[in-house]
Amino acid sequence: MSFVQRTHWCGEIRRGHVGEEVTLNGWVHRIRDLGGLFFVDLRDRTGLVQLMLAPEVKGQMDLRSETVLSVTGIVEPRASANVNAKLPTGEVEVKATGLTVLNDCGVLPFPVSDEDQMLRVNEELRVKHRYLDLRRPSMYKRLALRAAAVGKLRRYLDERGFVEVETPIFTKSTPEGARDYLVPYRLEPGHFYALPQSPQQYKQLLMVAGVERYYQIAKCFRDEAQRADRQPEFTQLDLEMSFVTQEDVLSLVEGMTLSVVNELIEEFSLEKDPVAPFTRLSYDESMRLYGNDKPDLRFGLPLFDVTEAVAGSGFGVFRSAVEAGGKVRGVRYPGGGSLSRKEVGEVEEFCKGFGAKGMAWVSVGTEAVEGAVDLGDGRFLRGSAAKALSPDEAKAILAAAAAEPGDLVCLVADSWAVTCDVLSRLRLHVGDRCGLRDRRKLHFAFVLDFPLVDWNEEEQRWDPTHHPFTSPKFEDLVYLDTDPGRIRADCYDVVCNGVEWASGSIRIHRPDVQARMFQLIGVGEEEQRSRFGHILDAFSFGAPPHGGIAPGIDRMIMFLTDDENIREVIAFPKLGGGFDPMMEAPSDIDARQWDEMGLMVRPAPVKA
RNA sequence: GAGGGUGUAGCUCAGUCGGUUAGAGCGUCGGCCUGUCACGCCGAAGGUCGCGGGUUCGAGCCCCGUCAUCCUCGCCA
């Protein structure tokens, strides 16, 4: 079928086009039928323009939402009273002279033209009819933003001598980390390919291959439970460099991020402040000040530690925690002193929900209200711990917390790990409640010097924190036999606003160091051969020193769009169980395919 | 694997203490309307109250089970 093709885009028609004949192609966004006059907002991917159809032009044609049109007409100015200030094209309209319906549209499953209502429409329905959902300008903008982001990343790296290399999707299972997605191998039933959880080994092999600077926009596959920010397949900017130090990798990724993100903020008019150079902090600092390895640095409220000050306290909860080798740490809740008992109870319940045995609290005021303890310096203390603490202890806590009158000071006494976990979450919770997590800010930071290994209590062994090829810091190798937990790695994360964005490391390139690493994490020679033989072989042929990093593309877009759900930034996402309601995948296969693959399904085990 | 929320018209939701024929807005269909832009006005159609079982004289509502979905914990080197 032939049709008249567009001479202009809907969204670009302006006063300057008045008098011109234009042809537009697009979808009917919305209709206003006044009987003798018929208005259509015509939409293409660039925007909307109003068409005015006289009765003789419109005729008996059946126009409804999402009908596909080719329209020819004259651009006319609107009378000042009729200007629509909400539209960039609102000063003009196109008076149609010719109109062709290119395709009709059925009754829609949801209101495509109403962005407000679409915010509440059931997700499953949106994903099932994704091709309609993506017609919305806000969704198209996400696709365009993502494409621009990937394009800029590629350009940035191309200009710096990186080579984009594709690595296989059909690869080998490495039973570690996440569950693999498996693909049956027809020629040898019982053998399977695995889809890559990341191209980690390939990129290191490319360094052995002398590529020196590699990157890839890489799909990664992990068969694990879903979360708001996790999909079974997701995209990373995977990159690796040879003959580099940690500093080289960091400065590259920082420069790239600043350049690309700031250009996107500008070009897409995103409601974000320009991104500043990255903050740097060590893993230890991060745990001490924020309780986790992905701090939200948009606000302060660092955790504080009063273990020393309350070690001999009359407050039994604190004393016994310290005697058991634990810590007493806390976080300040600005203005929390005005919370009711019930509200403070809710904060305590929040803490208990993450494993705290309880939460002690004090609040400080300047008036001698009933039940308050006089600190003798014009300040008065209330709270669950107020009476049990000595004035010196109380003052030490207030000083450590930097508490001002009116603040609530929340304290948790427990093991180091529990205080970190509970207080890091409480800090974010307080940040939310106090409105400190500013949507305009993107605060990027490097977290450095992660431990090389951590102790796996269940298995009674050391596990790699990152992966077995991560290089230890040379100067820390002296702890290898005496205190492996103290060895730091040349390993780094980029975090943004409390979310892990990128993770990378300098890799081990010396066989003797690699052998000691395997020894430390309890991987014997036989297991090394079977699981890592190919890469160890490769390293024996002159592997250069190398390292890399892999930022998440989906999350990068989420930062920029303020989406809290990763589905919003993926064209065709899957639902919670990994199900795609549009394609109806995964699906059964036909009998012949079962047969060809040499597969059968075992009956489900009977539940106990 | 565990916990919580949701499930009523095409969409978004209301539905009182368990009690008459399950409602509203939007959309759809029909009619009217020459300056609308969330057009307006009049009218109509449209329901397996997720599914199965139970309690009850009577269940959208209570109970048990189940399915789907969302969020969280665990998990994700």
C-alpha cells in the first residue's frame, strides 16, 4: 500500500511554517469533536501537533485514538485566544486538506494518551502490551535517553583507543555466584551451554590476546530472584585495560561518567544538578561512617561509635554488649526529639526488623521537662537510656552524635556486623524522613580497598569478596598466612546515591600469586584445572597486568530518570518470575524439540 | 525459601456491620454541538467480584487453600 510520506515531524511545526503545505504521518493522540469542527492531536515520536479537520475533509472517516494517519494540510497560525501554551507547537495548527487512514486501532487496553493515569496502570498489562506502552512520550524519551547514553559511552571509549569486541552468549557454566541460565546442547544430550553472568573471563582473555583496551555493551544473565532494580538479563558496560594501575581505571571511569552524564543532563533537560568529581573513600571508612559499602552521600549523618565511652556504663544493655566484644554505635535523627513515644517505637521496630535486639534512644532539650535528666550544662536528656547513663556518658554520646537540641539520638548495641547493617538502613530511613535524599543530586563515589576475602562461617573457609582473579595489594601479602582477612584487594566500586553502580578490580597476572590465592580460598589443583584450566593456561602464555570495571547501563538510566524500577528503562522487560507476558516466554516446546534435545522432565518431587 | 500488599466493568477505583437489582470517573457505542485542546451535553451497553472449597437463611465482604502480580528479607562471587 502506498501512502503520502511525511515532509515534517509533528513536533517541529512552528510559526515559521505558517502558509506551508506539510504532510505528517503519525497516530491520533486525542480527539475533540465539536460537531462541525473536528480537532485531532496528531502524535509521532517528536511530539504533538493539532490538526483541524473541516467537515468536508473529515467526511465519514472513522477516527479514534491511535488510528494511524497520513495528513496533508496547510500550517495556519492560531488566534491568540486559541494558543495552547502547553505545546511547543501550540501557536499553530494544521488545517487538513487531505487525510488517509493508514490503519485502524482497536479498543485500547489502557489509556495510552493519558500519562497521569498510566502511572497507576497495572504493570503486567503494560508489559503485555509493551508496544503500546512505549508509544507514550515519557517511555520513548527513556529509549532515546538510553540510546544516547550508550552512544556517548561508545564514542568516549572509541576516542581513547578502546576496541569493542563481542563475546559469546553461549558459554560455559562456572558454578559459583549466581545460578546460570542453561541452554541444552543438541549434539551431546546432558551437556549445556550457560549464558554469561558477565563476560569476565572473556575480557581477561582479550587482554592476554593483546587487545589492551576492550569494551562491550554486554548482556549479562543471572537466574536469581528479582528485585525492583534487578532483571534476569541486564546490560553492563564491560571494559578492561592492560598495563594499567588502579588509578588509570578510576580516572577513566570518572572522566567518562562526568562527561557522559553531564552531557545527557544538559541535552535531555533532566532535573539534575551537574555531577561533581567523585568522592573517594575506603571500604573501612564506608563501613565505619555509613555502615555499608554503598553509601548515599547526598547527606551527612554519619554513624558514630561510643563503645569506649560506655564500656563501663551502668546501662546494662551497653555494658554487656561491649563485654561480649560488640559495639555501641548510633545515628542522629535531626528534629527527631519531637517524635511521639509511638513514633520512636516505630523507629525501634524498624531496627528490630533488621536484626537489632533493640534501639536505645535519647533526645536532648534545653528545658527541664518532666522526667528529663539535668546534665548540669543547660541541657536536659530524655529517652530510654537517659536515666541509666552517667552525665559524662551522656555528654560523650551527644558529642559523638553532634546532637543539637531537638534531635533524637538512636543507639544500637550489638556485634560490629549487626550495628553496620541496622544503622546503615536506619540512616537511609532517617534521610528519607527528613527529606535529605535530594532528587536533584547524583553523588558518585569510589569505594576502595575492599578486603580480598571474607570468612564464610557456614563453610568454614575464606571466600573471595570479588572473584578469585582479583589482585591483592602487594604490601598486604605479608598477612597471607597470619591474617588473611586483613589483606586488601585492588578492587573498587562506584556507588551513586546509595546504589552500587560499577564494580571492578586489578586482576592477578602472576601464576605464583594466583596459586596462593587459590590455596587461600581452598580451591585445589584438580578443581583449578576443571573450572579455570582454560584461563590459567592462557595466563601462562604471557598475560599482561590488567584490570577493568563494569558499570550498569540500566542503573545509569534509572539514576537519570529517577525510576525506582528497572523495568521502566528496558524496552521489553520481564516480570517478577522472569516471565514475559507479551511473548509468553518461557514456553513449552513441541515433542520433536524434546526428542531432538534428548531431554525429559522429571516429575516434581512430592513436597514434605 | 520467607513475610507483607493488591486482585470488583476495557482502565483506575469505591463498595458501610455479612442483607434489595454490585456503583463512580475515564474509555467504548449511539445522539447533539464551528474554536476545542483532559472539549461539553444527553443516552446506552458493559461484571465468572482472580480461581476452588468452606461457614451462613444469605458472602464482593468472614475462614481455608490456590494462582497471578507488586514490594521487602534471604539470595544476587
